Amino acid sequence: MTTLGDLAGIEVGRLEGVSAARADRLAQMGIETVLDLVTHYPRRYVDRTRQVSIDELLDGDEATVLAQVRKVGSRPTRSRRSMVEADLFDGHGYLHLTFFNQPWRAKQLKEGAEVVVWGKVERFRGRRQMTNPVVDLVGDRTGRVVAVYPQSEKAGLTSEQIATCVGEALARWCADLVDPLPAAVRERERLAGRAWALRATHLPETADEHRIGRRRLGFDELLRLQLVLVMRKRATERDALGIRHSTSGHLVDRFLAGLPFPLTSAQQRAMAEIRADMAGPHPMHRLLQGDVGAGKTLVALAAMLTAVDGGHQAAMMAPTEVLAEQHHANLSALVAGLQVDQAEGSLFSRREVTVALLTHRTTAGARARLRARLADGGVDILVGTHALLTEEVEFADLGAVVIDEQHRFGVEQRAVLRTRGAGERVPDVLVMTATPIPRTAAMTVFGDLDTTVLDELPPGRTPVATVWARGPLEEAAAWDRVRAEVAAGRQAYVVCPLVEGSERVQARSATEEHERLGAGELAGLRVGLLHGQLPAAEKDSVMAGFRAGRLDVLVATTVIEVGVDVPTATVMVIEDADRFGMAQLHQLRGRVGRGADASWCYLLGEGASEESAKRLQALVDSNDGFELAEVDLELRGEGTILGTRQKGVSDLKLASLRRHKKTVGLARAVAFELVDADSALAAHPELAEELTLLVDPDEREYLFKS
Ligand code: ADP
Ligand code: MG
């Protein structure tokens, strides 16, 4: 039996069809071993029996055409660019191809060769043509379905040459490939066998075959990733000594009783889950997701107060200084006057819960004082940026950490934080995302965490009416609305265009915009300015003025993105909205609609690209952050969401978090099933070997620890 590990040990040079020169070319494409080769999957399949013939193609169609090259010629254009032209014939009609600046096409396209081209069909004077299409040489391959490989023109290998190498590799080494997946799972989930799937993916006889083959191989990729995540999760739970927080105190109850509203049932559920985690012997490691305004802050604060009640400290970490400052202000206001039992001293002694702030802006003197108070337990809750991660910050007894994540902290940083507890015990960790992320992405990026979803908004919110104002008339209507709402005693935000450059550049442009609007569209109104470069005291006074109604309109940068909460603000105008990302726009929109009054959000901008137009339209169509997150994943692709966050993602060649949602969930369930039955995969050595083989070393470090 052959394993993937065996394939990784065979150099491609051992294939009959691979000379030293060809091995070099393959190496340029990152293919050095037989494993690399057989996991270099086709990017497309052409089914000869289902081809649309050329004479049926319509103007504007995006089409794949399989045809023969009839005539090739090249000439320079008037602007001295190179131009290669070719005519294809498929037995039904002719297609004319034009290539600009690709002189090598004249050599690549030989008369009589079979090619697959993909591109947009145009009709010009009755003739069908494509400009700079994607071209793959098929050669004289027979069979109903032709696999087309991604190829490197630079490396000078055609799809056909790659197919030949793959065919030989499959025949020589892959016929008795080990299938590491337990047969019971394979049968239950109706997954094809590994060896069959590999063959069907590369050399399918029908379209069904490659679909079934790819499903199995894609599942394997997701399973490997989930096994890594699940093993890491279980290892942390097993190895780390957590704090058994006492949940018998009444601090949280007193705090909640003081709120002017009841909790939503989603908040109650979330708090109960967190409380159970915190009371347990293992460190909590939980993700809290919820839409904008769902009330995550209260849930996080309840977790921190649970720690504080038992005499521990808590920390909240935000990705930027501005956010840290806002959290600090919010939390301080929420706990104002709240008394906690004093651990030492008289039985009845109580003192106020203290909240402190630490950012890079904190002066050296203040920092030293803060350090002393932290070390002797004088601070209950510390809010800050990643300054919290530096060695010099020493807590007397850190019991809980909340990370307001916004996709910016990495797995490694979370790991560092967990080591900041006192002694051996690892603090409980709650990760919050500012806006929802798609379920499949959450399972992957945060796959080592448990998840709690706040799927309910507090009652009494009015959905925000969103208008995409893409012309001068609609824009004028937006400013009319601002003036009308102000006249009715309500308030508005204007978010300035996002400009490239430092915070200083951003601040300057906001200042100019503030002046422009004050003299123009918003003349006569009381307009305030807020940006990240203002001194803290001035920021506070501007916000206080807006909150108290002394300002009608707040012109601001994205500093108001999170945390700002003024229920009488009913209009949000976002300038150049097409420059912002989906999550950010949704978050900004969440600043209005927080009271009982009807609210509006105006998105100014043309929709510069097709993608940004779709994004703006999606915001008009939906107020649901989870739904928008799915659209965003659809529009941007997974790379941008996952980024470098999860290195194992580089193993995802066939699987897509976007297109294979069910498979992601299935792989996760199977991973739990396998790991919980057998924590080090001792009974599945081939599977364990594949993890070492295909998953990044940094990821692996967490594996097989026990
Ligand atoms: P998120 O962080 O999830 O976007 P916040 O925690 O900032 O939301 O809460 C948004 C607003 O809703 C705050 O003003 C908060 O006081 C309020 N709020 C939270 N929970 C409730 C509730 N159960 N009922 C009414 N208002 C609530
Ligand atoms: Mg909040």
C-alpha cells in the first residue's frame, strides 16, 4: 500500500516522461515530488459531448470553446504593440482570436492543434471573436472529458504535458493508495475511496466522476485542517489548568439588576454558557459572535465581573487605541457605582469596581502607577491594546480575558495572552468579533474555539432604511434628510471619505470636510468634528456635546465605527461609501437605529467597481449582519477573510469555504468524532502522518503533544 508520505518521497524526475529539463520546469511551478504532482489539480474540465458549438455563441457570452487552430499570423499594430491573430474552427463555425502583447502565442498556437479557449464572445461585423482569451492546449488527448491544468506559461509547460505526467504517476504509484478514512465514515457519508477519487479528478470519464472525486479530495483537505484545530482545542483543554471561578457571588446579578432593561434571551443563553465554562476546570476558549447592537459588550462585561467577584482580575484587549478608549469609557460608565466585596479586611467591606486603561499613549508615569495598582490587585478590569501583551504588564491574578478581535489578533497572540495568568493557571478567554463572520469561516479561522452566537437584537430597534445615493439628486436628498431630522430635534453622523495615508492625513482631510460641509450643505447647523488625532480631552468633550444634544451633526472618521451609542442620532451619511468594506459599512450603519425613532443610512458613491456596487446594493437589501457576511465572502473570496490567519488553509486546493459549506461542517463533525475517540489518532497512523505532511509546521506544534 502506498501512502501520501511515500509519494512525497518520489521525485518527479523518476517519471519516464520527465527529463531533467522538464523536472526543472515543474520545479518552477512548485512541483518537485509525485505528491506535488498529483495534488496539482485540473482547473477546468471540458466535456466534448456538451460543448456549445461556435455558431451558437451569442455576443457577450462567457464561453469555453474546444476547437482546432486553422490559421495563425502576427503583425505589429500601429502603436507598435505586438498582435497575434488566430482562427479556430470546431466543425460548426469560426472564432477569431486576437492577442495583444503576447508575441509567443504565434509559436504556441500551431495550425491543426486542438485548444480550449475561455473568454468573452464579441461579435464584430458578423464575425465571432475573443480578445486575449485564456488558452489551454489540449493536444491529441482523446476521451469524452478533458481535464485542463493550471499551467505556467513562463515555465513553458502545457496542460497536455502536465496531464501526461499525472497519468503516468497515477498508473505507477497511485493504484493501491492507502485510504486513511475509516470505512464506516466513508460509507455513512457516501464519500468515494481515495484512489478512485484521485483518478476521477485527473482522468474523469464523465462529469459526474470528477464531481464525486473532487468532493472526496476536498473533504480530505477540510478534514486535515479540522483535525489540527480540534486536536489543538482538545489539547488545550486537557493540558491547561484553568481557574474554577466561583459563580455563587452576586456581583453579576446586582449589576444586571441595575440595568434599565431586561436581557434578551440570547444574552441570557450566552451568559449561561460562559458562566458554565468559567466554573469548569478547563480554561474557557470561546468565540462570541453577534450582529451590531446585539449587546455583546454586556455579555463580555458579565464574564469579567464573574472573575472580579471571585477576587480575580480581568482584561479586555482591543485592536486599536481608539477602540480601547471607547471600551474603557463604556465599561467605566456601566460599572459606575457598582460595589464588589473586598477580599481582605472586614467582613462587610466593599469597594467600587475599578476599570483602568493602558495603551501606547499612556505616559511613563501613569504606566508606572498603573503597574503598581495592577500588581497589588487595585485594578479589577484593565482595558488596552496589545500593549497589554508586553512582559512588563503583570497582573496580581488575571482570571479572564476578553479579546475584541475584529479579525486582527492571531492565534499566536491569543496563545501569549493565555500565558499571562498567575502561576500555572490559564485565564479564561472570550473572543468577540465586532461583526459577524460566516459560519464556515468561523469554523476555520476560530476552529479551536467554542462558539456562542447572539442571534437576537434587543427589542424596540427600528430597522435602518438604507439608501444608496449615487447621483447629485439623491445626495441632495440625503442632506435634506439631515436638516429635517435636526429640525425635529434629532442628530446625524457624517463619515468622511477614507483616505490613504497616516492617521494624520486622515485627520487633515476630515478637518477640511468639516469646514466644507459647515459652510455648504450643513450651514447653520451645529457641526462637531471627531478624529483620532484630537487630544483625548477634546474627543471626550466633542462626544459629550453630541450626546447631550449640544451638537447636531458629528463629522467623523471611522473612529465612530464601534462603541458610539447615541439613541437620538437617526441619520448616518457615509461619503465615498464604495471605499469601505462590508463589515465596516454595516458597523457604521449600526450607529443609528439604536432608539425607537425611524433611522436612515445614506451611502454616497457611484459604486466604483462591480464588486463595490454589489456590496452597496447588499447593504440596501439587508440589515442582517450574518447574511451580509455571507455575501461578503461570496464577493471577496475566502483568501481575504482567512488571510494568513490559519496557515493550514494553504492546503485548501479543492475545498472552498464558500461553495462547500456542508462539507466544512461535515469535516468538523468527523474530526470531533475521530479525536474524541482517540485523541492522538493512534488508531489512524496514516491520517496522523498526513497531518504532519500537509499541515504547516507552526500548526503542527500543537499536535501530538500528549
Ligand atoms: P454590540 O457590541 O453587540 O454591537 P452593544 O453591546 O454595544 O452591542 O450594545 C448596543 C446597545 O444596546 C447598547 O446601548 C446597550 O446598552 C444596549 N443593549 C444591550 N443589551 C440590551 C437589551 N437586552 N435590551 C436593550 N438594550 C440593550
Ligand atoms: Mg459594542
